[in-house]
Amino acid sequence: MSCGPDAVLSHRAAAALHGIADALTGPIDVTIPPTTARTRPGLRVYRRTVGAAERAVVDGVPVTTAERTLLDLAPLLSRKRLEAAVNAADKHDLVDPEQLRAALARYAGHRGVVKLRQLLDRHTFTLTASELEREFLPIVRGAGLDKPRTREWVNGFEVDFHWPELGLVVETDGLRYHRTPATQARDRLRDQTHTAAGLTPLRFTHAQVRYEPRHVRDTLVAVGRRLRPPDAH
């Protein structure tokens, strides 16, 4: 309303509205047409033409799509924060990595394309639900295991990591989500259900993943060696 009918919320402000980044502090990011001269105190104004395919409406507010928002954010955020935003966008069903990869071809020359393409490389990028899980993936590679499936439903439970070829399920327990007695009881039920189905469930704590990565890696190496078929050794 402040900058005219063609203005849209964008960049960090758009990410906050979409729910893929922290609440905004500081100036509000707005993108307006290049020929528009309007501006207001408290706004950070960007000038470019926003196509119809790049526009969305959230809670009655015109905003750049999640896809375009991530592209605009890429030059502004660290890799870690950008990865968190991509994961959040997928979690909220706003855009998935395959859609995002396809979109990059349409934005050749944009500053954010190279950074997003590196992040979304099929050989290194795996969707995770938390920072703790993202710290776990390099340990997995160090243990010589293949890239796991993530956020998959197994035996009626959504698991953090799953190697179907090994019959291995791994959960990473964050401090926030695994403290209550009820949650601990449900975790035991999950592990028992997987074991009864012939799988091997492993569970690592927040402290182990963050401060004892060598122990976690060695455990995965030993378990992986035991679970691999004889002809795969």
C-alpha cells in the first residue's frame, strides 16, 4: 500500500512472511518496478520488474514466491542459513529441491544461482528437519555410508534417516524435542517396532552428534560393516 499496486514484499521480509526464516528485524524489504520512485522510511527498496509467476499473496500481502525469495536470499545469507531456509520451504510444501533446481535455469546470471546450485547438488544435499540432522550428514559420509533417505515413513513412524538396503534406521535426538517422559516412551516404542520388523534402530543424542562425532562415525562404521551383505564387503 505504501509503494503502489505493483510493489511486493521480498528478500528477508518475504522469507519471514513465508515462514522460512526468522522474524524480520530492521527495515522491511520491498521490491518495486524500476520506474517507480516511491519510498518510505523503514523500507529497504529494491527495483526490478516482478513477473506474474514470481508473485504470490500470503495473508493478503503481495509477496515474491518462495522460489524467488530463496534466489534473492542466496547472496545475503551464509550457506548454513540458506540451507535452513531451503529445508523450511520444503517442509512447508512451498517449493521442493527439484523445482528449485529447475528454476535456476531460468535465472542465469543472477547472483544467487551459483550458490543455490552448489547447495542443491544432488550428491551432497539431503533434506533434513533440523540443524542437528545437518551436522549428522558429514559424519555419515565419513563413515563410508551411502546417502540416506530422510523424513521417510517406516513401520508407521517418520524416521530421520533410513538405509533400506542395510535395514538401518537412525534417529538424532535434539534437546528440544526429546525431553519429556511421554516422548521418551514413544521413542522406545519406535525402536521396539523397528526391531520387531527386523530393522536395526540406532539413536544418537544431541551431545554425541555435536561433541562426539568420532564415536558416532565409528559406531556407524561398525554397524554398517555388520549389516552389509557378504558380497558387498
